[in-house]
Amino acid sequence: MEERLPATPPPMADIPRPHWDGFQATSELQIQSTFFGILPREVRDMIYAEFWEVSGPRQHILHKDDGHLTHFPCIIGEDEKDERNEMFGVLWREQQKRQPRSLVVNTEWAERMSSTWQQHWKCEEAMKGAANEGKVTGTLFLTSLLACKRM
């Protein structure tokens, strides 16, 4: 029996996804491959789960300026609260002691407070730091998932 992609994409509220007709037209079922043709879905799911486990179950996936996808592990604990306001308050009070009535803005804190990563600003800073130092942070996670549309 020939395996087919579903006629419509699975429901994913408010998650951008590729144009489904174009996706179907350009993807191959790859039944001849060992991975898709022989391994049962349950085994393939176990392999995907290992990708997540090895790479860390919490990842930030984003577009780079060149349009390619990249990822960076999340370094924020699941229950960690956003401490920016408290930390900025301490910095502000210290600055006011040194320079009363000064409205000089600390650029580092301005970036933190306006981060599009919101409470994950520490992840953003770590990712930028790794990139500036030339550190490679890639894992099997994204590479494997991007290797084939069917995955």
C-alpha cells in the first residue's frame, strides 16, 4: 500500500508554515529508503526523540540574516523568572547615587529591556556571544530535521 501525505496540513494554530500544495508537490515519500520504507513509525519517532534529547529539549529556532535557519539551546530554566526589572532597578539606584538626575542609558540594559526574546534575553546574549567568539553551537537536531521535508 502506498503511503500518502495528508490532503491538508495538520492543525497548527497561528504557526507559520510553508504553502501546503507546494510542499506536497516538492516532497518525495522516499519509500525506497531504509528509514522511511522499512523502519516503523514508532522507531522513527524514537530516533526523533533522541535528536531532541541529545540536543536539549528546549531550543530557539530562528532565521539568520541570510535567510537560513539556525538554533541555539535555551539556557533559561523552566521555572526561572525574568529578573530584568529587579536587576535594572538596582543598576538605576546605583547610578542615581553617583549622578543624581542623570538619564544616561546603559546600552546593554537598553538592549535587554527591549529584547524581542523577552524573558529569554539571556539566551539571546549567549547566542550572540558564541557567534562573536566563533563558537559552533550546532547539533544534530536542526540539521537532521532539515535534511528531508518528510521528517
